[in-house]
Amino acid sequence: MEPIIEAYVGEYASGKSENAVNRAIDLNRQGLPVTLVDLDTVEPCYTLRPIKKELEATGIDVVAWETKDTIGLGEAGSVIMGAMRWVLRRPGNIIMDVGYGVHGARIFNLVEGAFENPYLKIIAVINMSRPFTANVERILDYVSTLGRVDALLNNTHLAEETTVDIVQQGACGVAEAAGILGLPVVASSAVSSIAAQMGPLDSMGNPVRALERLMPRTFW
């Protein structure tokens, strides 16, 4: 079976880390081997360090710094470790949490074999409630700054004020942008309570992924 290798990129607070972690958890619950890599080297106020051991206890292989191995606070996460550089040599499925914006996307230059790997999909997480991706035109402009992007994911939300309508509006806008770009939409994601109301597919016929909110616990 072909491995699932996905890298999640996007604007600041787009939800890329939440989606990356939840994707790894979902694959693990399916009984699939999965490695989760923290490649967020851009102002990493949120890192996987606080939940690293929790995730590892479930069977996920987490490649991320531990506080005891670093000097400083969140900024210490901006230093790439050897295991991150060679992570694509590992067997099984690999999920990468990449820093926001064009600076985050540059991390692929440091990951050996990234652009030669036939299975790698770089997924841009789009939250249409964020300023740089608030409409279709802005999504197109923003995605163009990221370099290679293989798919979009709709993660439109307003935190606790999110409604089904907000997510579905995002589904329409992201689908329109994806059509112009010639890219697929892999899913719409939403917290479990909203996802349950939406059902298995969003208004554009794309899969709905339910999210467990873990990142609020990861602020260093």
C-alpha cells in the first residue's frame, strides 16, 4: 500500500497544526504506522512538545523537540534536528506540521528528498476567516506565495463562534479557488460538534474531518 505523506502549510492561525495532529491521530486509530513531525520553524509559539509524550503513548512516532533538550522557550523550536532532516527515509505514513507562510514552506529545502518523493502532498489549510485568505482572490494570491501546493483543505472557523454555515461558506469559497488553481480539495475540517451536524460531506461534496482541539494546550 502506498504511504500517506502529507505536509500541512498555511497562514498564521489557519489551523494547520490542528489538522496535522488530528490526521496523525486518525491514521493511528486505523492501525496504520504514522510519524508526526514538527517542522514549524516560524515563531513557533505553539509546538508539539507539551503533547509529545501523550501522542507517543498512543503509538504515534513524534519527531519534535523536548523542552529538556532545548535552550530558551518557543524560539528553540526554530532549530531543525537531524531526525527532521531525514524523516522521509522512515517507513510508513508521515504527517508534517509546517510553519506558516512562505518562510515556513522553505523548510522543504532542508528535508532530504522532499521534492523527489512521489507520495508527498503539500496541503494548504485555508481559513476564510483569516485576513490573507478572506475571499477567493486573496486565497489565490496567498497560495501563489507558498511555492508548491498539491491540494487545499477548508478549515474556515471562528473558534467558539463557529457555525455550520460558516464552515459551509468556506467550503464554497475554497472549492472555487481550488477550481481556478486546478487543485483538489481534500476535506473540510471542523470541531466534532460541528462536523457531526454537517455529516460525511460538505456542501461541495468533499469529505468532512472531525477535529479534536488539542493545540490550545500546546502554547509554550
